[in-house]
Amino acid sequence: MGRKRQKDKSLPPRMHWKNGAWYHVTSMQPRRWTRLSANRAEATRKWAEIEARQQADDGTVGDLLARYEKSILPSKAEKTQIEYRRQLSKLKAVFGSAKPDDIKPHHVAQYLDMHAYPTTANREVALLSAVYAEAMRWGLADNNPCRGIRRNKEKPRDRYIEDAELEALRRVANERIKAIIDIAYLTALRKGDLLNLRLSDLYDDWIQCRVGKTGQEVRIGWSDALREAVSRARKLPRRASSMYLLANRNGQPYTVSGFDTEWKKVVAKSGIGDVHFHDIRAKALTDIARDRGRDAAQALAAHLVGETTEAYVRAREKHVVAPTR
């Protein structure tokens, strides 16, 4: 958080000369100046005592981030773990050396304001808030400095894949990816939940899935189109011992990076711009809401609150209005 020392570079960090004496100065704003001594040797000894006491207190924010990564992160989905590790690294670079209770709300606000990517900053601060929530449970922080801080404005993604675009993606995809596209659209499952479907999740009357994001169990009834897509998926070449419906050729579920590589190839080959795999889920929910209503879309999405489904659909609804004459 502090700037690099421009002079007296031989001094230890946070030790400064002012008004005829040496001081220990905290890194975080508002800075606290503690007088050490006019004698440099004595001042250095007292500086070391202060630093040692601070190190012996409750550790640093970096320690909190490391504990969160070790104890909480493994319970998250694979894609979430990858993204959170990247975010934890960014947070550590800025806040890591500070004491947990030295971070104040205005520091978080500064981080949001100065970040080059406002939406990314929002995600990183959301993670920092989650870390502090755990730290308070652990007794390692008294307050959450992220609470009550207004986040950066975000423009919701409103990309709607047209039917012709979805068909163009299917046309250039191999049979394995085509089956994944079809089942993704018919079930509106998130990518991680879809790729981890097991053969044992296929029942006579429904497909059963426990949503990784919420832990909610959802049962999706069969339609002719869904039965046909699943039948194609089951016939794809794979190891006989595979337990997964949409396994790769080795019989294992796709990793996030492995599937994303395949998906990018399909998108590039199709020539369609600005399309994410998650947009298939958004299309499915938008189509369901239009044909069967918001409640049906929420049930299929396994959203705990209707506002989440509403945000998906509202951003992508396109109405044709009549001209004046």
C-alpha cells in the first residue's frame, strides 16, 4: 500500500526521521507515528520490538488469504477455485502485508476506484469480503471493511444467442460437443454441473442434479428432444468403465480449461462473435420464460430467488415494437 522509499534506503521499512528523532510509521492510512529515540541504535532496537509484536499479533491479511485458500477453497467448484486463486494473488499483492484490522473501508473504496477493470475489482472485493467473513468467525478480525462499500457499476451481459447462431455452432461442432450443446440448452444446467453428470443421475422419469453453486437438488423431466440428445451422448466412444455421461475420450469429465479450449475452437470455426458457453444457459432461460413464464424458468435454473432469473431474462428480452404508422 505504501510507496517505495526515495532516500535513506538503508533504513528498515516503516522507520523514519522527523523533528530530531526516529519514528516507527504504520503502512496503512491514517498513519500512526510512534517516537522511538533520537539515537539510531536505540531507535532500531525499539523498531524491531514493535515489528516483532505486530508479527506476533494475529498475522497479516496475507495469512488470512492463505488460510482461506487452504481451508475454504477446496469446497468450491473447479472453475471457481481457478478464478479465486487468481483473485487471491491480486489481493495479496495489495493488502497482504497489512494487519487485518488495519484495513479500513476507505482502503477498499480506493481499491475499487483505482482498479483498471471495474468489474474485476468488484469480484476481487467480493472475495475479500468473504475472506473477512471467515476471519471474523476464526476470531482473527473484528470487522469486515468491505461491508457497506458501494461497488462499481456493471453493465449486465445481454447477449442472446439466436436460433440460427445456435444451429451454426452445432453444425461445426464434433458429435461430442454437439451433444453437450444440446443438453446444455435443453436443461439450462451450468457448465460445471453439466460436465459432471453421471450415468447414475439418469432416472426413468428425470435427470437428477445437485447444483454445485447452491447445493439445491433439481430434477429435470424427460422430453423427446432430451432423450434423443442423451441417447447420442451415451453412444459416443469412451472407456467402458466411465461413470460420466459427457466424458472425454479417456472417460473422465472435462476439466474447465480442457472444455474451454474445445469450445473456443467451435466458436472460431463458426465465425460467430462474442459468444460464451454460458450464453446457452441464458438463452434457455429466456426462451422458457417467454414460452412458459418466469416461474418455469426459475425452477429450471434452480435459482433460489426469482430476482436472479429476472435479471437473466430481462437483460436478453428483445421486443419488437410497432412503428408510428
